[in-house]
Amino acid sequence: MMNKEKATNIFENNSCLINGRDVIPISVADEIVGPEAVKFAKQPGMFNGFGIGDTSVSYLTKEGFFMAVSYLNVKEYSDK
């Protein structure tokens, strides 16, 4: 299981600046916590996107990443 300090460090080491805030791209979050946890975290205020012309990036906010980590923690706990 992952605590807040570890989750914060992982977020900070993998985030990037998009539109004035640090976020973690969905593709990166998928690699770290898995697509199932990311899907769970895609809720209003925790998931968004930003585009320039024909290019865009979907991302989780820090709160969204923490939600995905919480999903993993509960799943790990329930699998014991």
C-alpha cells in the first residue's frame, strides 16, 4: 500500500506543468497505477484535458492521482 508521502513523491517526479498547475498525463498514470485505477479516478475536478490545435493531453490532477492511489490501496487491502 502507498501512503501520502510516497504518492506525493511519485506525483512530483512524474508530473508536468499544464495550464498553470502540475498534473500527471493519463498515459503516465496508466503506467504507474494501471488503467483500472485511472478509470476510477476520472471524475469531475480530478480529470481534464488541454489542447493546442490538433494536439491535446488528458491528465489527472494531483487529487485525481491520489484517488487512483486510494483505489489501489483499497483493492490491495481487499485482496488480502
